[in-house]
Amino acid sequence: MDRGQGAQASPGRSRPPDARGTVGARQRPGARLSPPWRKALRTLHVISSVGLLGADSAILALVIAGWQGTDPVIIYPAAHLLGLALIVPLALLSLTTGLALGLLTPWGVLRHWWVLLKFLLTAGGTLLALFVLVPTLEDAAATALAGRALADPFALVKDSGGACGVLIVTVALSSYKPFGQLPWVPVRKARHLT
């Protein structure tokens, strides 16, 4: 009997539906979110990740303008404000929701290459944003407000551009899901329906 959409499990042996709603699918022990909660968490993750890319793109546009000679008293304090108000909270939210998705859904954190790579890139990017980009933007804002010229305004362009590039790679990893499963994940044998 086909256990596809709408099929009923035999009495007394009911199993929860899988991600597609198919009755009879086995869930991984770590998968503890129901589909509505999983969708809500994934939506929050996508919103925070896209917001992070947008905020970093705005900072990139500002520091490019500063590098090209726009008034630094306007540019660098605004970039620093975006870093504090948007980059830090969105990076932390993206990292937290991504980790929660990995731990609470069938994807796992250590099951697929793309999830592990995306997690490592997001964690590294969050640390760099907290300890490199935002402090550098703060120094640039203080320097500009003191009426001094920045020593190397192109360094901020490189930092912010690199961050945008990493975020674009994480989007591509989420879209294409390359490289398959990690070597220590057991290969599932196909179950034949009789």
C-alpha cells in the first residue's frame, strides 16, 4: 500500500508525518519541531539573513562613497550606526536561528556539507562583524568626527565587500545544497513499498 499524501497508517502504528506531510515517515531523533514551527523558524532565519545582506550592502555603499571622497563626517558615523543597529543583531539572529534549524529539524548541523559550511561561514562572519567590522567602523566614525582623514578608507570597502561576498555564498549554499552528506552520516537504504 502506498503511504503517500493522505494515506492512513495501520491502526496502532501511527507515525508522525515527514516534512512533505507523508504519513509513515520516520523522524530523526533530533527533529523536534512540528511543521508550522519549523516554517516559522525558517522564515525568521531567511528574514534575518536577507536583512543582514541588505544592511551589509548599505554599509558597503556608504564606505564606497567615503572612499570616493564623500564627506566622511556624514558617511562613517552612518555606517557605524548601521553596524550597531542592524549588523550585530541580525548576524546574531541569523546565527541563532540557523543553529536552531540545524538542531531541531531533519537537516541537522553535522549531516550535510552545505549546512556545516553555511554554519561555519555564518559563525565566522558574525565574529568578524562583532570584533572587526563594527569596531573598525567606530574608529572611522571617531576619526571623521575629529576632522582627521582615514589612513586607509579602502580597507573598509574590502572588509564590507568581503562580508557581502560571504553572505552571497551562504545564500548559494542554501539554494543549491551541494556536496551531499558528510562522510560519517550513514547511507539510508531505500525502503521498498510492497
